[in-house]
Amino acid sequence: MDFEVLWRYAPSLLSGFGVTVLCWGAGGALGVALGFLIALLNRLRLAPLRRLLRVFIEVFRGTPFLVQLFLLYAGGPYIGLRLSATTAGVIGLGLYSSAYFAEIFRGGFAAVPVGQIEAATSVGMKPFDVLWRVTLPAALIAALPPIVNMLIVLSKETVVLSIITVPELMYQMQTMAAETFTAFDAIFAMAVFYWLLVEGVSRLGRRLEARVTAFMAEEARPA
Amino acid sequence: MHPQVILHSFGYLTQAAGMTLAVSLAGIALGFVIGAAVCIARLSRRAWLVRLGGVYVSVFRGVPLLVLLLFIYYFLAKFGVDVPALAAAIGGLALSSGAYQSEILRGAINATPPGQAESAVALGFSGVEIWRRILLPQALRISIPSLINEFILLLKASSLVSVVGIAELTRVSMNIASLTYRPLEAYVGGALFYLAINLGLAALGALAEQRLAGERA
């Protein structure tokens, strides 16, 4: 271990960690939002739309992320889509994960007892309120653990962005390793950084779960 | 593009796809058993079991699969535990996937109405029976979309087991690329096999969902 090298490269490693967290956060948020939208559209029961969404999900779930990223970044300019590496990375992460999130939300919605939605509708709740106060909290109890699973998978998937030259942690690590011949230190530092990230995500997930459970308990209490 | 490269190496690719499928399916099945056990531990009333399950998930979800595989295959050998390559591959996939699957199952079981387990207790069901006949079937129906997600991720992650010397789809595609100097064709051929297996998994999931939904009605 050569801490002097790690210290010297600390600014670039930290900025790499920042870019990683940023890409993961933005890509994950985009993926959750898009996945939620897809799951909602799926509930409209329009056969052609459903088929289209199914194709989207199977394509983005069934092919490797690296291939999708290459197509977006290197193939995009052929159809007039010129994206910076980081933008392409965020959009790529969002599209890729949205297919998984859509399926997670679909499973979550399936866990909501139909009677609750019918009851909410029959007491005159507006469709948005039914979704926000009845369907979503009940769906999240089943969906949150897999959502956190997927966010963790996604945080590990961000290393792929280094291949299209996004200056994230992996990219900075490889630069350091190549310039100073300290492959072991680089890998050690990387393990620490990614463990921090994953641990942070699982803590966030546990807190969210506690909040949803508390919300459900609050609502269930007779007024 | 020279598609005949794919045709010439079709036999190798099919064989390699068989290996990928075998390793993945074994990893999925063993991972499901581990996942169910960890999930039951985390939902039990014994504090030490809950703690133990939490540590398991935290460790195996936090450690990258590649590191886990290298650890099992190379590091354990230092201490005289010689794990065969195939066992290391399946074990690594199962240990890692078990952590993810346990979380998926835990969410699904939390979503089944508590009244059901309570009425089963009131009717005199034993603990094992409650899990087998009441909780797991419902949890399975809710969790199938997420489980299929996880199976597809595992299948793609199985490309990593080539580091312990298993000739699976990605490794064989690499070999074909270096033999023929046609990387594009070799990798497209490999990718088509992955896509075919994943579509099969998704179709199987849809079928299982239909069956379980039918049982409920």
C-alpha cells in the first residue's frame, strides 16, 4: 500500500466519486420515474400500448448495458443525437434500469388488494388520491426491497460508463493505476468507495421502508 | 459483417450456451433456497437470526460477484479448501443471488395481509404449513416480476464465471473472436444466444404469473 500516491490522487478520486454518485443518482431517478410511468401506462389496459411497452422492457432488460450504451453514444450521432459522454451515461442508465423498475412496480401493484382500491373509489376519492394514498404505499411495501436491490445493481453498473470516457471513479482509478503502477492500491480504494456507496443506498432503502410502514400503520389506526 | 462466422461456430456457441444455462439455472435454484432461508430468518422473532440475515444480505449484496468468485476459487485454496471450478461458479452465483432474492421475497411477504397468517394460526396450521401453504404461494405471485428481473441479471452476470475457468458463452465468444479475427460476428452471435435465453426466462415468468393468478380466482 502506498498512501502517499492515494493522497496525491485524492482530488481526482474524490471528483470521480462525485461523478459516480451523480450519474448513479440521476440515472436511478430517471429509471425509477420512467419505470413508474411505464407501469402506470400498463394499467390503462390498452392492448397495442401494452404490447409496445412489453417490447421496450424485453429489449432493454434482455441486452447488456454496455451494448445499449455504445449504441446510444456511438450510434446516436447517426440519427442526429449528439450527447456528451456524461449525458449519454445518465440517459443510458435511466433507460436500462427503467425496464427493471417497470417490472418491479408491476409486481408491487399486483400486491395491492383490489378491494382497497374499490373502497377508496367508492368513498369518492379522486383517481390521483387513490394512486397516491392507497395504491402506491401498499405497492411500495412489496416493491421497496427489490427497488433497493436494483439501485445497488445500478451503482455497480456505473463502472461501465468509464468505457465511454465519463470521468467517474473507475476512470480516475484506471488513470491513477496506469500513471503510478499502483494497481493494488487502486483496487483497494475502489472497493472502499463502492462499499460506501452500496451501504449508503441500503441504509436509505431501510429508512424509506420504515417510513412507508409507519405511514400504513398511521392510516390503519381508527380515527 | 460475415454471418457465416456465426454459422461456422454455431456448434461451439450452442455448447457454451448450454454451460451458461446450466450454471445459471443451478445458481438461480440454489440462490432461491438460500434466499428463502435468509428471508425466513429475517422475518423470524429471534433477534440473532434477524441480525444474521441482515449481515448476510449486507455482505453478499455489497461484495461484487467477481471478487466473490475469485475469493472462493483462489483464496480458499490457500487454506487447503480446494473448490472445483464448477462448484465455485455455481456457489458464487448462488451466494450473491441469494442475498438479492431474499430481499425480493421479504418485500412480497410483508405485502401479504397479516390477517391471513393470523387466521391460519387460529385454524391450527403449523408454522411450516403457514409458510408452505399460505405465505410462500402468495409471495411468489407478487414477487415473480422482480424474481425474473433477478434471474435475467444473474444470467448476464454469469459471464463472470469465466474467471474461474468455465468455458461459458462469453469466454467462448472471446475465443471465437480471437480465432477468426472477427470480433463483431463472434460477439453478436453470443449476444443472440443471451437474448434467446432471456426471452425464454421472461416467457416462463409470464406463464408462472398466469398460473398463480388463475389459482387465486
